[in-house]
Amino acid sequence: MEPQRQRVKTTLPLYLGRYHISEDCGFLLPNPLKELPDHYRPWMEIANKLVHLIESHQLRAHVNKMPLLSCELLRTYREQRLAHLVLGFLSMGYVWQEGDTHPQKVLPRNLALPFVEVSSILGLPPILVHSDLVLTNWTKKNPEGPLEIRNLDTIVSFPGGESLRGFVLVTVLVEKAAVPGIMALVQAVNAISPPDQDTLLQALQRLKLSIQDMISTLGQMHDYVDPDVFYAVIRIFLSGWKDNPAMPMGLIYEGVSEEPLQYSGGSAAQSTVLHAMDEFLGIRHSQESADFLCRMRDYMPPSHRAFLEDIHSAPSLRDHVLSSGHGPLRTAYNQCLETLAELRSYHITIVTKYLVTAAARAKSRGSSPLPGPPRALEDRGTGGTQVMSFLKSVRNRTLEMILQPSG
């Protein structure tokens, strides 16, 4: 268990604009760019035909011919985010073009140097992260239309067809469903001290409804993502080079380091949403789970990390609920915990279908039009964890935080 946190640093009231968080889109980057300045056309030309180049085993040859470009002409934050997204996709495709049995152990300097450069500017690691794959990788087909899956598309893609598109865009919509909850959370933090019980109660009720909406939105995975395609085709491109038996030493970034560097692959644990809810509700995870979750914060944009740190340092909701003796407040707090545990249980159901069951099917399938299953990661999440034990641990700890009736 971690020591009692100090609550003296946060400047209240919290407001979202301080943290690159949108009142309309939450942690999603609003209206992401789809094109870089013309100077970076060599990157975009490869990114726009990435699926074909990977499937035809030509990506590495094309990347090797790219000119070495500096990131100094990326003038805006949105340009930098798109560059990180594009270079992240190129890097994952380059490493995993031949699957997990023949990964590329060296990222060439014309890819490694600009990727590390833009990563340093953004405060992100030089690997594809959740803020690339999801938060920056969506666009509306009709700009005036609704933010729903029929009106959305990805900006850059991997092999996997409609299942890849569905995986990214359903996750985009889960992030969108969390927005009212994040707004309620901020309102609640601002209502704890001095206490405004009515505002706090309403905010907790809105948070619960938002988590319920996240659960129903996550259920769209079943409609849009084929578990066999996710397991055998998509998953390898989300895998990193830390805690990965396929690349035990890591990846050499040519021109950056002569020693291999290790970075975790993409993971739902890199989404700031559940971290924010854990901090707000005062959930303390087991040491092993907490260590992994803490490490995943290094894969978030720094402004999102700062948001989590400020919630952590703000007056404690849980302490307030315990000391207030306010029955409806305690009930609403417990309902948020119960609903968050339901979301985590549903995530376990999804992972069981798309990882555990799909892995068993892949082993028994024999000849198949799909690639062979990624052998090195059979029981691991793309972030490198023993995924089922981790997910059950965070779900169970959420349930353990439920307050018993007072008196």
C-alpha cells in the first residue's frame, strides 16, 4: 500500500482547459489533423498505404529509403501529435512486419531520430501509445454529422480491415462516453471543499450514468471486431518491446542509443479515464497492479498526467463521504464503485473473448487463412502484463472499497 497522500498542491477550482481536456471530447484530441505539412510528405505517403506495404512485406524497404527529416517544421501541437501517430504506426509496422517470430531489432535512424525528437517535444515515449492509436486517430466522414461509428474513420490503419477500424473507433466512443463523467468528476472535486453536498451528490449520480454508458458503448466491440482477426492479425502491431518474450532485449533506436531501449506496447491502462476515476474515488490497488498503472502514466500526454496528479492532491472524496455522515452521499459513492467494478468485469469478459478464447481457437485451428497466432504473447496483454490476473485484481480492489453502512 502507498503512504497517505499529501493534499496541499492542487489549485482549486479545477478546470479542464488547463490539461488539454475538451468539454466536448474529453481526452480525445478535438478535430485531429489528417495531413502534415508538405515537407513531411514522405512519411504520409507511406502511412497512407501502410496496410498494403505490411501485407506485401514491402514496408521495411520503403522506410529504409525515406529521407531523414527533422521535426523542427512541426509548428503546432496538433501537427506534433499527428507526427507521433504516423511515426508510431510506421515503427510498429517496421518491427512487426514479419510477425513475432522475425521482429526487426533495429529501428533505422531515418525513423528513430525524428520519432525520438517529436516524442521529446510531446513528453511521450517513442512507441505507439493509446493517445496515438485512439485519441489522435479519428476523423468524422461528415464534419457536421454526429460522433458515432457510422460517421467515423481512422486516420492511419494496420492490417485487420473492419475489425481494426472497429477496435479503434469503439474505443474512441468509449472515451467520448466518459466525457460527462469527467465533467462531473471535476465538478465534484470543486464541491468537496468547502462542501456543497447537493452539487456533490448530483455529480456522483452523473458519474455513475457515464460509467454505465461506457459499458454499453464497450459492448459495440462484439458488433465490429472479429476476435480471431484481433488475436491473429491486429494484436501484434500493438505490442511493444518491454516484458515481451519475442524481443527480450528491447529495440535499438539507431542514432539514438547503442543499447536496446524497452517500451511497453499499447494498453487500455494508458487511458487517463479510469486512472482519473480511481484517483477521485480513492481506490488503492495492490502494489503490483499499482506499480504497472503508475508506469502506464508515463505513456500519457504530460497534461493528462498533471490532471491525475491534481486530483490525487485535491481534498479526498472518500474521506469526506466517511466523515460527513450523509447517507445519500455514501449511497451515491458506493454506486459509482459498483458501476466501475461492473465496467472492469465487462472488460474481463471482452479480454476473455478476444484473447483467451481466441488463443485456444488459434491453437486448435491448424490450417487457416489467418496468420499463425503470436506465440510470444499468448497470456499477456499488449502492455506486457499477465492480463487476466491484473484485470481481476483491479476489479476486486474496486469492490473492496465499497463502504459498509454507517452505524
